[in-house]
Amino acid sequence: MKLVTFSESARSPTKIGVIGKDAGVIDVARAAKSARIALPFDADDMLSLVSAGNKGLACIKKILALSKPSHFVLEKIKLHAPITRTRKNIFCVGWNYLDHFNEGAKARPHVQEMPSHPAFFSKQPLCMNAPYGTIPAHTHVTQKLDWEVELALVIGKRTRDVTEANAMKQIYGYMVANDISARDVQRHHGQQWFRGKSLDGHLPMGPWIVTADSLRDPNHLKLTCRVNGVIKQDSNTQHLYFKIPRIIAELSAGLTLEPGDIILTGTPSGVGHARNPPEFMKPGDWVETEVEGIGVLRNKIVA
């Protein structure tokens, strides 16, 4: 299933929807009311749906089976980030494709070998952006705006100290994410990642949550990033250095993960700052971020 957060117009309130068999959007609240289905979650809040777990998904499946045609044409509504505001920072994994680690070696003289454990950092919640939203360039802060296509995980259960063997059971679903990065800001702040990756609007994601039961194998998905129609990144999640179970197990060691927490799994080679000469995005550019089996983000950089 594909779950969306949408509004009928830019000024109307957000709602939860599910993509119907006709590729339109079913309004979950309206469909539940029509079918007299009591919902165990708030139909205006994706976090509430994720927290409802299997009971919530069972209701969505029933609604999907009963509703036809869909209430809205996808192109005529506004899609928001599926989870519009997380409870905490978004978790991220750095250096998780060997080719990406190697391409950045010149800018990273202090670390020349892949670490033996995942390198974690975070992005603050206000960096979250819609799948087709405009990305602010923040030119007064950065002149080196870069792209990073990533597979994002949505946690579905409150968990801590999970084993690798049980890690995949904690995933509610998957999204596409673009970890927009201000490279000069990263350099200005001691080469650490948080500040340069947390500017407002610098994490478009979505376009929907594909539930875990609907994605055949997250370990073999093609990832692509295009800037102004030119392919910049082209890889596959099979090349993840630390696989998804390892990421979840290590992150949850002594640290509680909650429903709706988001984890970005890392980006492959092809980023702008490692090119010769370096390439960066500017106002007017379009960036498309795609993960096979999930969808495509399309975002314009604006001043």
C-alpha cells in the first residue's frame, strides 16, 4: 500500500490518504465514515496511523478493498511529506556506500578507512519538505548546495536493543529521501554533518510511505538522482555497506526507536562536491530523486 498525507488545496488541512487501484487518492476519513469503519487512529495524522500498527493497517486494507473509484485525482491535490513532523530528529547514516566513501577521501584526510560501525548523524525536523515542494537555496548561508538520493525507513514499533535477526520486523514502510547538503557549511563547522544538513526545507521525502508488506526486497532497489535531467547518481541498495538490519540493530542499542521515526540509509557516489570540477545546485535548478519500487521526488531550487 502507498500511504500519503495530502490536502485538497494549499490552504486546506492535511489528511491521510491511500493510493487506490485507479492510481487516485482515497480520503481515509471519508471512506471510513461511508463504510462505518471505526478507525483506531486520527485520520488527519500519519504518526497516529503508524502508531496504530497492524490494527491501523487492517483498516486501511479494508478501506482500499471497499472504495472505488478514488476520491481525488493525484495531480489535482497537494502532497505533503508523508510524516509532516517527526517527534525527534531524523536519523541518518553517513559513508554507507563504499564508492561514496572513496570519492570523498580527498576532503576527508582524517578518516581513510571505512569505520567498523555505522556513522550516525541527524537532521532537525524543520528540514523536512514535500515530495514536490520547492527547496530554499539559502544563498546567504551556502553557495555549495549538493544532492544525495537515499532510501528512507519508517519505524513502526517502539523498540530498543533489537537484534539483527528481528530488525526488519520493526520497519513500517519505506520512502524516497534527498539529503540536501550545504557542503561549505559542513566545512565551516569542523567537518561535522548536522549543521550543513539541517537547513530548513533540505529534506524532501515521500512521495508516499510504501508499507513494508508491499515492497518485495529493499536490498535490491535502483537509486537515481538527476539534476536538470542529467543523471548524477545511479546505484542500487545492494551496495549498502552496512545492511538495513545492522543499521537498525546498532542504532537501537540502548536507544529507543519509536513509531514514525525515520532513518536515512546513506547515499552512493556521484554527489556534486566530489566531481571534477565540483558541481552544486543553484536557484532555478530541478532535482529528481528516485528509488525503484517507491517513487520519484521532483523539487525546484528557489532563491
